Amino acid sequence: MSSSSSASDVPNTAARTVASPREARSRALALGGLTALFVLCLAWELWLAPTGHGTLAIKAFPLLVPMSGLLRWRLYTFRWLSLLVWLYFLEGTVRATSERGLGAWLAAAEVVLSLLVFVACAMHVRQRLAAAKA
């Protein structure tokens, strides 16, 4: 037996650089849902059914922060965004049950979009962690 090791004996420690198609789909779903939620929040509070003087439109701006992390495939961003969207879910639930007319429909759309973002982020995190194990 030879004491020298061949290249095939060295474990592959190179990081994965290409996302799987499932990861790309879940990221696209999360990014699309987040963008739609941002646009909905702005349009709702500025033009469609403003509350007060449109000052509640400021609620949309925290949604800009995770967009850069999603674009850069940052796993940590997917994790904390899945927690942040529950605030939008709660706000939408409260307003869907307390408002009438267009405001209630917009709140229901906010609930649906926040659930979409949560599910997409959760799927993405699970896929990435499963790929890291493999």
C-alpha cells in the first residue's frame, strides 16, 4: 500500500454555486409575493382606501429591507422574513374583520400575500437545509 493519497480520497468541500430548480421557484415565489405585498400596502394606503392622510403607507417600507437579501439568496433573510410577514398577516386579519367594502377586500389580499410569502420562505429554507445535508 502506498502512503500517498489520491485526489479521489479528498472530500468535496466546494460550496454549491447553482441553485436547484425547486430552490429557484421558491425564491421567485417569495420575491414575487413580497413585491406584491409591498405594492398592495402602498396602493392601499395612498390611493385605493387611505386611512387618515395616508400615513399608514409607511408600513410598506420595512418590506424593502428583505428584498436585497432575497435577491442575493441569503438564507438568513428567508428565515427572518418568514417571521416578519406574520405582522402583516395580523394587520390584514384585524382590518378584514373590522372594515367594510374595499378596505376589507384589500385586507384579505394582504392576508393571502403574507401567507404566500411565509410558505415560499419556509419551502426555500427547508430545501436549502436539505441540500446542505446531502
